[in-house]
Amino acid sequence: MTKKYIYSYKNGDGKNKQLLGGKGANLCEMTQIGLNVPPGFVITSEACLSYLGDPQKNLQDGLMDDVKQHIQAVEKDSAKGFGDPNNPLLVSVRSGAAMSMPGMMDTILNLGLNTQTLNGLIQQTGDERFSYDSYRRFIQLFGKVALEIADEHFDKQFEAVKQRVGAKSDVDLTADNLKEISELFLQVVKDQTGLPFPQDVYEQLEISIKAVFNSWGGKRAVDYRREFNITKDMANGTAVNVVAMVFGNMGNDCATGVGFSRDPGTGENKMYGDYLVNAQGEDVVAGIRTPKAVQEMGQEMPEMYKQLVELRNKLEAHYHEVQDYEYTIEKGVLYCLQTRNGKMNAAAMVRTSVEMVNEEMISKEQALLRLDPELLEQLLHPRLPPNIKAVPLAQGLSASPGAASGKCVFDADRAEMLGRAGEKVILVREETKPEDIHGFFASQGILTSRGGKTSHAAVVARGMGKACVAGAEGITVDTKARQAVIGEQVLHEGDVITIDGSTGNVYVGELPTIKPEFSDELKTLLSWADQIAQLKVMANADTPTAAQQAVEYGAMGIGLCRTERMFNDVDRLPLVVDMILAATQETRQAVLDKLLPIQRNDFKALFKTLSPRPVTVRLLDPPLHEFLPTEMELTEELESLRQLRGTVKGVGNFLSSIRLSQTNSNELPAPFDEMGEEMLNDVIAKKELMLRKVRELYEVNPMLGHRGVRLGITYPEIYAMQIRAILEATAECVKEGIDVQPEIMIPQVTIAQELKRVKESVDSIQKEIESSQGIKLTFKFGTMIEVVRACMRAAPLAEVAEFFSFGTNDLTQASFSFSREDAENKFLPLYNESGILQDNPFEVLDVKGVGQLMSMTVEWGRKTRAGMKIGICGEQGGHPASIRFCHHIDLDYVSCSAPRVPIARLAAAQAKLLEDKYSL
Ligand code: PEP
Ligand code: MG
């Protein structure tokens, strides 16, 4: 055997977790820094792979000889003999891979017991009960793990004895009872395997090593690795630790416990953990007895407590990380059996990061790198308490995080009405559309039965920081009947539900939630992130409320204000509809003149909120038909309206429906029916006009049709109104001494000429305002890069545009030729599950395809315009791995929804700190 397959804890490389596993490496490291670890050695993961690769399933030649030599060293250190009938050494055989996989692989304790060593143990300890207890545990564990005998065969015998002697719990069993059980267990082994229980301790050891190796390929472990995406380069094979047993159950000067070096729930720097006097480790884990809080040890075993505090301090000082450790006290001697980095919740991670920097235990850079940015999501939304007992009624996709409760409502108007009346509501729809926006504002959360994580509902909810569960397919929404059906259950309007947008679960009734916390520690940590990061983090926000939240979360500006969201607000939508229905340019202009002051106020409010940070306003993007009802809706509506005509009752119904929707018009002028008939005819005429317009606007593929800048070219007066509103708002701010940095951004640009045309309009409006108001306006003009041709024509576009912003929602759609909604609803899940595509490219930037287009665009754009400002405002701009790529290709900023701003700030700092290690 030329390769070294076994390392003593005294000389194994504590940094080499791939080879020695996390547990083995840490045991080596702890031994070498002088902590009291029981003597032992580790068989490498390479030995495991070599064994698993052998068709005969033999251990390597010479491996067991090497094991013997290492056992001899352990015998020397422990002053006991393996298989020695008078003074037996017992060992544990434990699995341990590079990545922690709790409970997924096997462990055997008390190995080395046989009929002879058992007597030695009795003599050694003077405790017959303890010895038989250890023996029966060993036979069962060995039988189960190494000989594959089902637990039930042992449990049956165990329970039979317990019942016969009337023992309520295991501790009531006497030494004699346990002796009898041991003998019954030996018989179980013989019956089940046809062979006696192995008496040779080295045979026991060899069988156990093989069993632990085999458990790496067991179903549990394989499923776990798949579930948690543990790849071979993260962990390949398990190491095996063979360690001298120490006993926490040999009397009242013995104990066993588990601890965290800081409180994993809050991060507080204090002793934390549980222990049990006179017990074995598994008793703590199995919950057979209720453990005591570690603080009690201060009174009960003061000397031991002092040593434990020392151990914990040494562990932290060495690892520079919060530790999760296990220990045993055997006859007044403290042994550390295991340590690993502690897993904590987000609040505790943030607090310990900041406090460990203040204690000079770690650097700011280390503090920033120890947190997974996604973890911060926990802190920014109300959430359900962990381990919630309630059973979900349905499940959908976790589309926008946070938990929310409220009464079910099935259309946006009702949501608004009830919301205004102070009710908490959840908007439940099959899917949502832009015209539902007022319902979003009024709701606590949104639930849809169709659509993916980038559906309209998901994107808008995320933008607003509201909880959303999308695509809950088990729910059938019946808007007309104002109800939803889930199997047998029917939810009516007004029934209270809770949705958890972090898990996708939907519950009946109101569940308690935990409030979000943006603590001082988080603020400190993120301020360090900002000092280090190169990328700026902007927010996608369209309303002063969202903008305010973005500022609170530390956004350095608004990278995308979608003006169509402003158009959809209730007081503007009728005007927008009139604008679309206008038959002539004059009538359209008249409506635009009414919209102008509204938009100007919108922009001014945003500029003020963000001052002195930049605000990028994107001119109108979606196709106009999105502001109108669908053809089917209109046809149905017209049909029922026409039926009302000509009868007094029908007109009466019509009028009362108006009265319902117009809350202030309780009194209608007389003569009632004539007047009503006239109004009804007007409404019908308008709906007919609308229907004609909807048909006229029909497009085969609206996403590739008359939208974005194409609208601005064909209806220049619409863009002119928006440009004027932006520049007049700027002028007002300048006059009021408010420092503003507006940016005008054009969507869907494909051809440089398109951009030039809009720029001409901008120039002339700018001149006019400057001369009429006698001021100088400073702003930037730029374009979104959302179509492939725009990437290819980056150089000429950069002659006109002062900045680029990658709209990677559309650019991904265009590059893949996948429509986002169809892909997510139809084939993307299969693509992801079967590994054709690793990620959903609408969530995680496709760096290999879309990323390459971006990289070229950056290069060509900056060749024309040196140092050109370039950012990203698609959904992927808030995703950590995508942010690393954006840093790598030297973007200036990322822009994402407000609640993702803190995540992006941390990710931007990490991108900078990890740039040297970046690879595609
Ligand atoms: C984009 O396409 O990435 C973008 C931000 O625009 P929208 O999502 O509004 O189409
Ligand atoms: Mg777009």
C-alpha cells in the first residue's frame, strides 16, 4: 500500500476536509492545538472511494495492517488494550464527509465489546449495569448498521423484557434485565444472519469500517446530496473516524453535552447549550431525558464549567467562527468530541459578524464573507415562526417572500374597496394583469393559481415587497362566484387565509407572524459592504412608498422607474384609456395635457424622496392593449349591458350598479329612467369603441410588437408628455433647491435611429423649458439594452446614449427565444429537473449566453463612450451569483426590487472580495 490512507489525529492536516472529512479534520486540528480530544485516527475519503470502486468490495491490501498499527498507538495513549479482557479499549467508528450531512450516514459506538472484554469493562468500571447497557447498545447498533438487521427485531425483545419486569422507561431496567436483553440480542443476530455475533474485535472493526463506507452510497445519503446540491467537488466519499470511547455515563462526575459558542437564535455572546449528568451523547439527542441548560453546570460542576468555558473560548479563538461542539466529561476529565462551524439564523449571523469584528476576532472582510446574502431575506419580511404546526391547505411557488394574512377577495376592485375600509385582504386570482395594480396596493399579499416566479403577480409583488404565492395549481379560482375551490374545501370572499411567500404554503385562518427587523448590526454590516463594493446598488421602484423603502434599505438611487405602473393607478387609468381611444391627435393631446401635471407630480415626489441620488425614469413600455380590458371581457360586458336596454327594471339595475361603484353619487337626478337610458347608451357606445380599438390593437405577438420605443415613434406626443413631465419636475426641484439627478431611459431600442429621434424631442423640450424658465437642466439620456440587436449595435447606440441599462428580463427572453411565462409554466421545470438547464435563467443570469452578450456590449459601448455608465435592471440584478458576474464585467450598478437591496449590497461586496476566484 503506497498511498497513505490513515492519519493519526496528531498529524492529519486539519485544513484538508476533502480528504479527512469535516469531523476528522477538526479532530486533527483540535488535537494539534492542545485540546483534550480522545486519541484516534481517520481513514481517508480516498480509501472510501477506492473501496466502493472495487467490485469485490474488499478493503485495500494492507489497510487493516495500517489500522492495527494506529490502534496500537491509541492503546498506548489510552493505556488500554483493544480486545484486552482485563482493561479493554472501546472505540467509536464514525462517518464524516467534507460537507456535514447530519444523520445521513452511519456511526457505531462501544466497538470492541465481546463476552470477554465485557467482563473487563465491568471490572474496570465496577459498574455492571453500565457495562451491560453499553453491550446491548453495541449489539443492536452493530447489528443494524453492519449486519443490516432491522431495528424491530431488537425492539421486540427489548419491549418484551421491559413489559415483563414492569419497567416504565429504560432507566428502570436493572443490570440483570440488561444482561438478559444482551443475550436475547446475541440470539437475534444468530437467527437473522445464521452466524454468531463476531467475537474478534478486529473483525468487528473491519466490518464496521466497510459499513460506514457503504453508507456513503446508501439511499438516505444519496437523496440528501441530491436535495442539497452537494456535488463531488464539494464532498466525495466519507472518511471514517476511529476514536477511543469516553463515557459520560459512569457516575455523577460524568456528563455529556452539546453547545454553541454563542446563542444561535440571537447571536448573543454567551454560553449556550444543554448537558446531562451521567448520560451518553445519544441520550441528549434522543430526548430520553430532559437536559439542563449549560449555565446550571456552573453550580452543579463548577470546575468542569470553568474548563468548558475555556474550551469554548479556545475553539472560537482558533476557528474565528462560532462553533457547534460536543463534549463528554468522564470522571472529572473534559473531552471535546467534535466541533464544526455553527449554523445560525440570519439575525444571529448578522450580530455575530459585527460583534466578532468589534472583538477583533475577524476582519470586516471576513465578516462580510461569512454570510450567505440570501439569508438576509429572512430579516426583511414578516415571517411565520419556525416549526409552525399548521397544515397547509395548498401549495404554490414561493414567488415573493414574507407571510401575510387577510380576507380572500377575488378581484382588484373589491380588494381596493375593502382595503380602503381598513380590512386586511389577500387578493386571490387565477393570474394578475397590469390593470389589477390598485388591488395590489390594497392587499397584504397576492395568491394566484397560475403563473411562475416571474409572472406579473410575482414581479409586481416583489417590487412592492408584498408576499406572493404564485401558481398554486391545486386551487380553482372562480372570480364570478367569488370563491376558490381546493379539493373539498371552498374559500368564500371574506374567509381568512395566510400565505407564506417564502415557502409557497397557503393556510386557512390567521397565523401569527414574526416582525421584520433591520437592526443596527445589519446597518453596520451593510455600511462595511458599501465601503468595499465597487458596484452601486439601485432599486426598481415606481411609487414614493417603494422609493422610501428603497432608501431605507440603502438604495443608492432608482435604477428603474416603470412609468406604466403610474399609468395604471386608479386616478389615471380612465385618462390613459381616453388617450388610447382618442380618434385624432388633438383629442389625444387634450388628454395628455391632463396627464402631464399628474406625471410631473409623480416624478417630483420621486426626485424629492431620492434627492440627491439618481432616478432613472423609463418612458412607456408595454403595448397599449394592456391598459384595456380583453376582447372577451368586453364582449361579455356589452352583451349584458345591451340586455338592460329598454326596460325600466334593467335601467334601474344599471343605475344602482353605478351608484355602488360611485360611492358619492347616492342621488341620481330625475327623470330617472330617461336619464338612465341615456347614460346606459353612452356607456355602451364607449364600450363598443373600446372593443373596436382592442381589435385594432390586436397583435399576433405583442411582446415583439408595437411597444417600447416603437410606441414613442408612432405616438411621439406620448413620449413628449413624459419627457416634459420629467424635465418640468426637474426644473421645479432645481428652483426649490432640491438636488436631483434625473435620467431618461428609453425601452426596447433596436436601432440607433430610434434613439436619435427621441433624443431630438428631448433636446427641443429641454431648450424650451430652459429658455422659458431661465434655468439650466442637468440630466442623462440613455437606453435599455433588451434585445439582441441592441447588443450588437452597442457602439452606435453609445454615440447617443449616455448610459446603458441591461433589461435582462427581455434580453433573456430574446436570447433564448423562450417566452418567460410559457417557459415557466410549461417546460422550464422539466429542463431544470433533468439538468438540461441548471437554473431558471429568469432568476439567475445565464452568464454563459446572455452574459456574453452583455460583456460584448460593455466593451463596444465603452469603446465609443469611454467610462460609459452601465448597469442592469432585470430581475437577475438582485441575485448574488448574477451580481458577481456583473462585477466581473465591470458594470457600474445593479438595480433590483427594494427588498432585495440589502442582499445585493452584501453580494456586491462579496463580488469584489472574491473577484480573484471568479471563473465562468
Ligand atoms: C427587463 O426587460 O429586464 C426590464 C427591466 O423591463 P421589464 O421587466 O419592464 O420588461
Ligand atoms: Mg423589458
